[in-house]
Amino acid sequence: MTLIKSISGIRGTIGGQPGDTLNPLDIVKFTSAYATFVCRDAGKPGKIVVGRDGRISGPMVRDIVCGTLVGMGYEVIDIGLATTPTTELAVRWHEADGGIIITASHNPAQWNALKLLNHEGEFLTAADGAEVLRIAETEDFCYAPVEQLGRVVFDDTMNERHVQSVLDLRLCNTEAIRQRHFRVCADTINSVGGIILPRLFQALGVDYEILNGECNGRFAHNPEPLEKNLSGIMERIGEGGFDLGIVVDPDVDRLAFICEDGRMFGEEYTLVSVADYVLSQEKGGGLNTVSNLSSTRALRDVTERYDGRYAAAAVGEVNVTTKMKEVGAVIGGEGNGGVIYPESHYGRDALVGIALFLSSLAQKGKTASELRNTFPSYQIAKNRIDLTPETDVDAILLKVKEMFAKDPEAVVNDIDGVKIDFPTRWVHLRKSNTEPIIRVYSEAQTIEEADELGKKLMQVVYGMQ
């Protein structure tokens, strides 16, 4: 396995085994490259915020990152154990030049990563990320003289401030939530969610039980918040006595709900439900929404209920936020449970999603399952086409695009691979940046129809090789 480099940072495994890729030398190199880039943009070394999730390797990576930044002349604001959205917000609150989040998000425990932020607390653009990678490749950086070394300043107030910022949102109806006397069960997967979610629940007057709450990085199950990994909390909810199950990933930017009867609400419907609430509360025109091309059509349907306009973005958080700014979206995100609410900040934030979802349940007087039944029902199938390394993927996708451009019932979008929209279903083919595969996502009203559509396109591609 090789170190995975992208515009948002670097990612790899740590463990001292053959094939492990994220080593101290790489951490120093890419931190130095990022600090050099930020310095060029700001004119001189300033402040950089550093936060980390609960991974076992987190302290080691933090020490290397902070030491490198000090060596580059920066003042480092170390906010300790913090969610990805907390770190994003901290960059703005500290008026820092940038931020580094030490997290591998939903990847297993042996993984870690550096995610890079600009001075707005948002992920780097493609151009900026490419420049950081170029600087790292050429090692075009130098360190500060001894008289100009930086320093590390600790700030343990950011979690509290993050919770308060959620309570201060216009559409967070704290009073209605308190009057419903919700009882929830949350799986925080042995990471920073176990620190901050109890504070949020207490502030909202929500009775709660935490599963896997110790922030030790020893994940009790696969940390990606998918149904196949959540049997423990689903069984606990199914025993009764809870209004809702809440699941986050290790850095708390993805969010999934479980209905009061123990059934999944549907990760794709996290954004749909929050968007429905936001759109129902806003007045006037311009009720625009955005999600990526691989997210459920239900968001478009809900948006049009309120006479709003839906826009699709390429896959990737920075692509979604860029499109949201372009169209003035009031809410957006990704179908993996990522809610982006601009009134808070342009980043996926599970705390914001929880507060708005509970506000919706409280104001509408519905159970989670009743709320779920108010939305259009779609199912997404996920497949992959394995290719040889020599396969010209771009040529294949171009042929698919040309083939369906002639279909009067199809609308083709090629901003990220090829997505083909039919009247009642869609299929999206996009190449992987790390493997010789084409990912095939398809959606229809039943999982059987969705899978059939995806496999039909797979056969088309196989016939082109």
C-alpha cells in the first residue's frame, strides 16, 4: 500500500508492519510543505490550529506536527481532542492562518491522516492542495532560525464553544427539544464524540446513554457508520425506551440515525431530513440546496416541495461547499451523513445535524419513523468494476457518455465521471483516485431495481474493454 496523497492532505497506515505508509518522515515533510504554503499566502508565519480525534497514534502524530510547525516559526494553537468541525471553527475563532486536523475519519484504527484547512477553516481548493503536494515533492521549504522558533499554546475551550455555537443557531429550537424530554442512545465509537456529544445533550436537556464512549481509539467495531457495522446500537434501541439512536464516525463529521424501533433511518436521509426542516423554516425565495452526484435524489424532491432549486456537485466536501457558495444554498452536504449548514460554517458537522434533527422532531411532534415516512423512498446500490492498471478509464467513461447522450430519456452529467439521470432512477460511474476501479452507484425505488441498473451499466463497460 502507498501513502495516499490528495488535495485535502495525506493518509496512510501506522503500525510498523510491511506496507504501512504514514511514517514520521512523511508527517514532517507534508507538515513543512503545508506550513510553507500558508506562509507564502499570509506573508509570514502566524498561527495554525491543530486538533485530533481519539486514535491511538494521535499523540505521536500531534507531537511531530506541532514540533514541525514550531520549527517553521508558527504559533501552534493545540486544541487537543476535538472533532473535525470543532477544529474548522477554531481556525476562524482564533483568526488563524490555517489548521491541521489529525484524523483518518471513518477508516480503521491503524489509519491516520493530516487534513489541511485554509484561513476560513475550510478544506483547501484543488489548486491550493496541488501546490502543497508540489512543495512536498520538491522539499522547497526552510525552517526558522533559533531566535524565531514558534511556540505551542494550549486551548481546551473549543469543545464548549462549539456546543454553544450550535445552541445559538436560529433554527436550533432548544425549548421545543427540552419539552419533548427525548431519550437517545449514541454510539461514539471510542473517539471524540464521547467527549462532546454528552455536553451537547446536556445543553439541550436530552436524556442520553452513550455506547463505546471511552475516547481511547480502540474502536469497538468498524468505525464507518453503516448499518452492517451497527448491530450493537440497533439491538439496544430495539429493546425499547429510546426515541432515537445517534451514530457518528471518529471525527464526528458524519451522522446516522436509528429509529425508535431499532431500524435505520437511512444515512442518505440524514441530510434530506435536516434540509426539509431548514427549508420549512425559511421564508422567501432562494431556497437552494446542494449535494454531490452520488447522493440520493430525495434531496432534490424535498427541495422542489418548497419551490427551491437543487444543484449537484462533484464528489468531495470542497466541491460541495464551492457549489453551495455559487448558488447561495441554505443547506447542503453529502449522502454519507454529512450536513453542511452555512449559518454555522462550511463544513460537515454532526452536532449541527443532531440539533436541527431534534428540533424538527420536537416541532412536528413525530417519531423518527413517522418523519422518515414523509420523505420519498429510494434505495442506492453500490458496485465496482475492477480494471487492469493499463485500462484507459477516461476513454471508457467518454464512450458511456456518448452512448447515453443519444437517449431522449437520459440526462448526462460529466462533471465527475458520468452520471446518467433517467425519469425514475440514476446511475453514476466515477473512477477511483487510488485503485484501478470504476465505482458504480445507482438509485431507484427498490434496491433490486437499483442493483439491476448498476449491473446493466457494468455490462456495458465490460463490453468496451
